[in-house]
Amino acid sequence: MKILIAEDDLTSRTVLTAVLKKQGHDVAATVNGAEAWQAMQQPDAPRMAILDWMMPEMDGPEIVRRVRALQTDRPPYIIMLTAKGEKADIIAGLDVGADDYLAKPYDPGELRARIRVGQRILELQAAMVDKVQELQKALNEVRTLRGIIPICASCKNIRDDKGYWNQVEAYIRDHSEAEFSHGICPECLKKLYPEFV
């Protein structure tokens, strides 16, 4: 998985990059908040980001706010990774829209586990978006007959909304995607063509 990291400290960035690469991830490293924000706006932006809280040009919470304001049906999973480990900081980080929060110094195993949680959530989110798109496509293709349809008790013609009487076939054709093929039922065959029965 491609993961964006935003970390201004060279040592922390190098270690985090190495840990993630060892776990098999493709890493896009940025050195400040503005770079991270720029990367998160790209069409091929990573689906997961690990952001430091305190960075030059733009801090982690501001990046999270801006990313959450983007109109997308596939928002990224964001982990705040920071030395700010007080309860109030955790609450503030999650309140601005971070999905997870991990305090430094972090355990590589715990980081790996949290990334796996994020991957599962992203996979579920992608599956849900795909299903919604399938349903929307199906809904766009289906035209449904609804309500009370006035039908003649004798000839079975149907009255439309403008007061005109139409054959059943014409009415259904105009109000649905149905197509007709004609045949003769056994009862009509007896009435109309008794010699063939």
C-alpha cells in the first residue's frame, strides 16, 4: 500500500520510512505540512497518510481539516503520529478528523497493526462505494410503474396522466424498459382458432 508520511524531522522521517518499507509499503515522504497538503490533493494521492502534528508551514490538524473538506467518496485514512500524547491532544486530533492517533515513541508492531486496521477500513469503504455505484447505475436503468393505474374493465386500455387512453403495451413501453413479444394464450387460441386446438 502507498502511504504518505509528513514529518519535518529528518531522523524521524528516515526511521518511519524504513519501518514502513520493511513492512512492504510504498512510501511518499514529505518534509512539511504544505508539501503533504499538495500531495493529498493529487488524483493519485495515497489512500493512507501518517502525519506529524507540529510541522512548518502547516500543522497536521490543519492538513486533516483540509483533507476532510475535499469532496470525495474515497477519503484517505489518516493517522496522527506525534509526541503530543496527552488525552486532550488525542481528543483534539480525532475531533479534527484523524482516523487514528499514535504517540511517539511508537512501537513498530503497534504501528503495523494500526495500519492493518486502516487497510481493512479502506477496503470496506471501497467495497461500499462500489456497491453504491452499482445500485445507482441499476436505479438509473430501472423505470418503475407506480401508483394507481386507471384501466378499462372491458378493453383493458390504460388512461395516462393527460387523460388519453392507450393500449397496455404502449403504456408499459412508455413507462418502463420492458419489451414485448406476442403470442396467443390457450384460452384465446380456443376462441379465435378453434380449428387448431
